[in-house]
Amino acid sequence: MTLQARHNELTHQVTSTVLAVGFLCLALVVGFGFFATQQADGEALKKQKTFVANGLAQQIQNVQREQESIAVWDDAVVKAKERDDPWMRDNLGEWMHEYYGHDRIYVLDEYDAPIHAMHDGKTVEPPLYGEDQGALAPYVERLRRILAEAAKAESDEATPKLIVSDLAVVAGQPTILSIMPIVPSTDQIAQEPGSEYLHVTVKYLDGEVIGKIAEQYQLADARLATDRPEAGAAIPFENAEGTALGYIAWQQDRPGLTLIRKTSPALIGGAIMAMGVLVFLLRRLRRASSQLQRSQDQAQYLAFHDTLTGLPNRALFEDRLKRALVAVKRDKDRIALLYLDLDRFKHVNDTFGHPAGDELVRQTALRLDQAVREVDTVARLGGDEFAIILVGIKDVRTAEDVSGQLLGDLSRPFQLADDQVFVGASIGIAISPDFGADPDDLLRKADIALYEAKRGGRGRYQVFAGDMDDLLLRRRTVESDLRTALTTGDQIKLLYQPIYGADCETVLGAEALIRWDHPVHGALSPSHFVGIAEERGMIGLLGGWVLREACSFAAASDLPWLAVNVSPLQLRDENFASDLFAIMETAGVEPRRIQLEITEGVLLENTPATTAVLKELRGRGVRIALDDFGTGYSSVNYLRRYSIDKLKIDRSFVRQLGSSDESTAIVKALVDLAAALGIQVTAEGVETVQQRDALVAMGCQELQGFLLSPPLSRSQIGTGTAEPEQALAG
């Protein structure tokens, strides 16, 4: 064989092999495509059948629930036995047709004789019951047996459900049938067993009912059929004995076949023209697209979800609340807004540290999310505050029932590491449209209701009432309590959190933190009562108390310096500096041992009074620290203009060190900025060894957080020489 022939044969073999592999791959792809199509169509059909079955079961449950709303009623017992036909027409008969669409209603006395009848929304003569008696009698007898068994049952035995419902043929039509005894709703009316009147309701299983199921689950061409149709999908609807009364049919959704029909020309053409190149490009394009999509999805997720719990954040919550309120106006529906927070969250944070507090928030979010329906919204607004939107509720009782369930779920112990923690919660409820349709106003009213729930003892829920809308009274109450607390001095106290050097051993100073142990509300967040103090003109009184207490401690302590937070309103007082120096002189504290922590808002105000006060303070040796730096809008110009002595990096950035490249870069930039300006820098909220090591490596000079020490009482911190491990254990 010549070389050319061998070359041709090898070429032929290679070509044949490649073609064979190509055709095999094509056959596998086509075969898999058809298999996937069948599987997808089968799964879609299975889901649709489940949806229809669930929808039918829901319709039966709706009929039971609607009937129960009038059958369990003191007035119904009395009026039925009085045979008050006008009352029964308005409440037991025609009303059920008008509001719920029930087609036939009968009221039977204790001997199963008809005393009231309604057909298609009109009251008819009771003897017309005879038309349906043959179909209804077995179900009536079954309910009478159940009532007799219930009457004979011992008190500790399980009571059977006093209702009989089924799918049945009544008046020649398939229907949803439900029979309940008319019983009292309170203990004020006694009814002898066996004397119960019966309420019989019949709702045709017609196009309207099927239409609701079809609309809910997006079924095409849904209809009733007496026999199984040859085309499309269908499920039988059967009575309790398994007898098929007919079929619910619809046009089957075939996503797999639809997809094949749409894409097969493009797939075949692409495979013939450039299969190899296409696979190569698609592989890389898919990889790049997936990465981009993941990035976009992550960014979208972070923008509208809380990073700690995964729940919707305030932005998404406000959007969903607005949408829900629009639906309320459009559909004449009702929603409930539940505002919830934990009762002992601050205690958990102070006792076990912020990681335990974060875990408590995560577990709380999980319980809340599992307790509501998928159509409802659970959002975290911040800290231990959550908001829940309940849509399509019937009345305020529904919101109360859900709130009671939530309180029960949150009363169960939480497992935090090796400790069990009991916290509980309080809930404020506002209903729309009862109390308006403005989102901010509804949230405000829910917040007021929450405040009242806490005032009532915590661990409870409170529905907003009109007389709660007096915010002035609320603030005056807190103002009065705060004045009393400052006068007695036995509720408000200062704790001191040590601030360590970069070696994590040397205590450089401490920060004074105010705490209010309210006799009614327990531990109150400073952000709560300080804000009210500012609004009610009490910040001078509160701030003066804090400064006197802090200076007194500093004078008795060996700490090099003590940091105290001051309100922007205090700095607007032109006498603030002189008052502070008077307090220092009385306590015997040098100004250089006091640091005042201010917020970025003070710099942004840039008022002459504030500028003069800061200048006078720094001129006498008081150092100024900018607290929560990076969360506001300060610029380098402001830092230069006010000659800030120290920057405090907010704990929100520190918490994400090691888990967020963006936060790590921000913290590094802030440390470098402080170094460039010759400003000291303190990192707040250091809670892990990894955070500590990262901050030290960046050049951070001062560290503060639970890893080193929690806030300590005056006696615990002593002279400021406690070791970090000892402080943490304390």
C-alpha cells in the first residue's frame, strides 16, 4: 500500500471516527432532549394535578369556614329555635348566598324537619327540602351519629369534629355539601345534646368554583366534564366513598414540548454549521454569563435583603407594604402590619456578646418566616425589630391569632452555643384600611401599639386603637419617667468599656455608656430615650448627669482617659464648654483625661456655636473623637477644619472583616486616611480574633469590643488594670 493510500485510509478512519462520535453525541443530545421533554411535561402535569386537588380541597375548607362563621353563634341557636324566619333569611340563608355564593341552604330542627330553606339566593318554602332530602339524608344521619357519640364521650376523650362535608350530587349537579350543628359560641346558652338544629349548605361545583381554582393556579381552559376527556389533562373529583362524580379538565401545560418546538431549528442549524466552535464559545460564554449573573443576583439580593438573616430589609419591606396598600384600595381587601421586637435582646447582647445576639436574631427570623404564609412578608428593620405584612386577612381576629402564635413560637427557648436563652417578644398591630393606607402612618401606628404592648407588661400583642395616637402623651410619659430616674439615680447608670492598645493587653482608656433599667420596660436602648430627651428639651439635664457621673469616675480611676458621648444639641449650647469645665473642676479631673465623642452630623451642621464650642474645648485640652466614622457623609475638609483628634471606625465595617472584601478595603482606607492626617484611630465592635488580627495588621492603634471586654460596672473596671480575659469573663 502506497504512502498516499495509507494517508487516505488514516484520514478516512479519523474522519469516520470523528463523524461517528459526532453523530453519537448528536443522537445522545436528541435522545436526552426527548427524554427531558417527557420528564418536564410529566412533572408539570403532576404539579398541575396537585394544584387542582389542593384548590378543590381549599374550596371545601372555605365552605366549612364560611358556614362555621354563622353556625357557631349564640343568636343563631336562639333565633333558629324561635323559628324567626326573617332573621334566618338575613343571617343563615340569603346572606350566605350574597356574601359567599352558597346556592342552597336548609335549617333542620332536632327531628331533621326543615324550618327554613333558600334556593339560589331566594328564601323558599321549607317543604322544598324534599327535592334534596334523598341526597342529603345520609349525611344528616351521619352527623347525628357523630353528635350522639360526642355526647356519650368522656371529658378526657378526643371529641370528633362536629361537621360532615363531602362532594355530592344534589339537584342533579355536583356540589360541595357541608352540614354543621348550630351551637352556641359562648357558655351563656346551654343546649341539651340531641336538641341541636342543623345548618345544611350546598355550593354548586360549577364554572365559578372551577374558575377560581384555574385563576389561582393559572390553568388554561379549565372546565367540568362528566367523562374523562380524550385530550388535555383531568382529575376526577370523588366523594368520601371514592365514587367519581365527574372530572375537572384543563389544557395541559407542556413546557418541554414547547421548548423543543421553539429551539429545535436553531439547535439543528447551529450544530450543522459550527458545532465545535459553538460548544467552545458557549462553554466560555456560559461561564462568563453565570459569573456575571451571580454577581448581579448577589448585588440585587444585598440591596433588598438583610445580610444577617436573609429576610427582606427595610427598603424591600417598604416597597411591599406600598404594593399591599395599593391592593387594599383596589380589591377592597384588608392587611395587617405587625411590628415586633424581642423583649430581652439587650440583655442577651450584654451577657453573651454580639455574636450570640446575631445568632438570636437569625433564629428569630427563621421562626417568624416559618410561622406565616408564603404570601406574607417578614422583614428585619434593624437590631431586634421585625415587621410582618399579613395580606388578605378577614378581620382583626386573624391578625390576633397570628400574633398569638408568633408569641408562642418566640417564647420557646433559643439555643445559643451551650446556653438556652428565653427572650419573648412584644407585637404591635395596625390594620388597613381601618387605620389608614399611608405606609409611614401605618408603621407609626404599629410602633405605637408595640409601645403600648411593652407598657402592658411585654410578652403580649396590642392592636392599635385611636386613643393611642397621642404621641405627645407617650413622650411626656417617657419624659416623666426619665426625670424621675435622673432624680432618684437608681435606674440610670454608666458602664465603662475598656479600650485597648494594639498589643491587646494595655488598657488605654474606656468609653462611658449610659444604661437605663426601666421598671416597666426593662433595659431601654439609649437611642430610644436619648432621642426623646432631645425632642423634649431634656438632653441638657441627661447630658449633664452623664458628664458629672463620668468625671466623678475618672477622678477616682487610674485610667489615662475616659470617652463620653455628647449630643449635637449639647454642642449647640454656647455655655456647654464652660459648664463642662466647671464639672471637671468640681470632680478634680484634668481636661486632657476627657474625650468627647461626637457624630458626623455635628460636622455637617457647621454652625458658628458648634464651631466655637469645639474650638474652646480643644484649646483647653479636651480631645474630640469622631464616632461611627464611615457611616455618614464627612469629608477630609471637615476633618481638617475641626482638627479632630481621633476617628472611631463603626462596628458595621469591623463585623464584616474577613467576610467582605469591600468592608476590608474600606477599613484599610480609613486607617490609612487617619494615619495620613495624623489622627488616632479606634476600631469599635471587635468580637473575633480574626478581626483583631486584621485591624492590628492594618495599623489600627486602639481596639474596643467584646473580644477584649464587655462594658463593665464601676466596681468591675476598678483601676483599669484588668486583663482582657478577666474582663471578658466578668
